[in-house]
Amino acid sequence: SLTATSDSLPSLAAHHDAIELLIKNRGISITRDGISIGILFGIRSQLVSLCLSIPFFDPVNGHNLTWDDVPEQIRFNPVHTLTTASIPVANLRVLADEILYEPKSEINIHRVRDLIDQCKATDNALTEWRSTLPGSWGFMAIENKKLTIQKFRNLEFKTCPWLAQGLVYRDIWFANLHNTYFMFRALLQSIILRCVVWMTSWAGLSLDLNSEFTQAKEEILKTFQSICGSVAFLLGASPNVRLFPDLQLPFRCQTSELGPPLLIRPLFVAQSVIVAQGYQRSWVASILLSIGTSYGIGIARLIAKAKGFNGQPLFC
């Protein structure tokens, strides 16, 4: 959904509306088997991501959606709790676009300050989510030279040239879950950066002396590095079991041919981290181009070839 174009958004939204109606029609029965629960989590995550592509404020109608009747083991599933923690992000982006184009004034300074505080609160909720993950839901950092490569569809394999280690997950879906977390944090930090730039330009202050700017820049670069760290695994790398004879499941598992397409959204976000180095963003673009060419995914090629990329989706 983050990679949706203006032309594809209406049909994409209609598709999601239809799925939402089908899920509502199933009611509580959708929580009674594993496959249905997986569908529910997947669609709910897509709906939240779709909101990031819609340029208007969409308040939640509490009478339409409720989780009170959903069993506890589902309500506290990390996939569900991540989606819940990330729900405010879309509306915060809309508020940023509204407020930051207003004339600079004392009233708007307070509105921008409040927006920063809301972003920090949401970011804290996301970092709290990650701190409570079970150990098996995490990742291992393994030196690139100790990875075994499995090529998919003649896709050119590349490890991240400025990272000595790659992040290895139990499977591609756990990698995707963490990258979703990194994407939402990057979106929040980008709002904070925009707000701080707006405030300091009004006050005539130096960004280099602003601790909030420095911290937000550091955090968004961390999310950038983490997304780039997952590239090797999602392109087909896994630990060389001969070098790790004691490595236990699930980290002995191989990756999947579905891994590369799962990189498109996080790399779309990573490419727009304008505070990263130019050569780093160029490398991200090269991965997108390779995936788009090998898998026939036009939007990946389009994003990769956008010279002088204007910063979307992080910066307007």
C-alpha cells in the first residue's frame, strides 16, 4: 500500500473495503482457526498501511470496530499489537502536512510542539512493543562472509557494502514484521525532523545545536541501517550451517523466493531517508531495480529510477 500510485489507489481502496466487509461478516468466527487469524492480521496491517497513502484525516469510528470479543491470545499477539501501536502514524502525517504549511506564529508553534510530543508518544509505544517480543521473534547478526547464498530468479545478490553483518530472522515473515516496525518508526522520526526544521527556521536557530533534531536524525538512520541489514536475508542468504553447527532452529531455516518482493515497501521508505549518504540511497535503488527486473514488478523499477527523488514517502 505504501507503494501505491495515485492511479492505483482507488482500486486498491475498493479491494480493501470489500475484504473489510467480508471480515466483518465473518464476525468472531474468524478467530477460530489459524488460517483465518493469519488473514485477519494480514488485512488489518494492510489497511493501516493504506491509510499512509491517503492524504486526509480518517477518524476511527468506535462503533464499527471493536476487539472486546476477540480472545486474549489474539489481542496480545505481537502482530496485532504492532498494528495497534502504529495506527496513529497515518493521522500524524496528515496533521504534519496541515500544520507545517500554515504561517509561522505563536499559536502554530504550540501546535507543532504538540505534534512532536504525539510522535514521541507513538514512537515510545512502538519501541515498547519491540522490547516485549519473545526471543524467538528476534534476529541474529551474522557476518556477511558466513552466510550461504540461495539465488532466486537470477536476482543479483548483494550484501550491504557498509554493514559487516546481516540480520537473520527465523523466516521472511518475521523479517517483514520487523521491517514494518522500522518503517513506522522512520515515518515518525521524519515528522519530528520536519517539525524541528520548521521551528528552528522560524526562530533563526541552528539545527546542529538542536538536540531533538540530532536525536531524530540518529534514530531514523538506525531504522535505515536495520532495513538495509535485512536485505541479504530477504534476498536469499542464510547462516552457513557448517560454520554454525550448534545453531538451533528456527535460525537454521532457509529463506524463501517470496523474500525479495517483501523488500519493496521497506526499501521505498529507506530510499527516502534523505539524511542518509547518497551512495547508500543509490545502493537501495539498485536493489529495488534488481527486484523489479527479476520479478517483473513495475513499481519497484519506477521507484528505483526516480532520479532526484523528492523524499516521499518520508518528506514532503
